[in-house]
Amino acid sequence: MKIGLVLATQLLLAGGCFAQHPSTLFMRTMYRESNKNYFANKLPQNPKIIWVYGLKNDKGEALFAETFCDGEEGSLICTIKLDAQNNAAPSTAVMSMYHEQCHIKLWGKALQVHGHEFQSCMKDLANLDAFQDVW
């Protein structure tokens, strides 16, 4: 099953309205489905997902999302922060989550934050049509 905007549309038709940003339930469901469909359930099963306002990096630049993990491969405990303003649209929130899932997949392995390994992960998602109806 394709997720992303298809899931967002189903939620909207069921009466769920994204007044400010997609719900935590929506993002948790999207994470679990994409973990199953695109990451072979190898990512942590229940990361903490937090909506924040005004997320910035150390340079003061606005961020869409940020992830921190602790532990070893196979037993990572992760927290994903999503900026509520920058991810108000379901499609943007879904793309941010895919981005963060690639960071989780490469946690402790990638030499550069957005280097070759990260770019390969995002390209793999594109090749699997993860971004269909989202991008």
C-alpha cells in the first residue's frame, strides 16, 4: 500500500482535519508503514515523535525536523522532532519523516550528515516510489 498523501486523504475524508499540522497519530502511522514497506522493519519500532515550534540548528537556521538516537544498532532509542510550522502540509511532513528515517538508518554509520550514504538512502526511497503523490 502506498502511503503519504493517500493516507492523508483517507484521514481527511474520515473527518480528520489538519488545522495546524498532521497529528502525531498520522506521523506515527506513516513511520510504521514506511518502516515496513521501505526499510524492512529494521528501524526502531516506536520512536518518540514530538511537534515543536521554531526548530533551529546551532547556526540559528530553521529546520524542518531533527532526530537524536541513543544506543547501539538494533536497539536504538530515537526521538524525532518535527517543526509544526514547517511541516503544516501533510506532504511536507511525510517528506520530512522519510528524511529523518534515512538519518536513523545511517545512525552511527554515515561519514557525513547528508553525504553519499544519505543521498543513496533518499534515492532508494525514490526508486521504490515512496514519494509518489507526495513530491
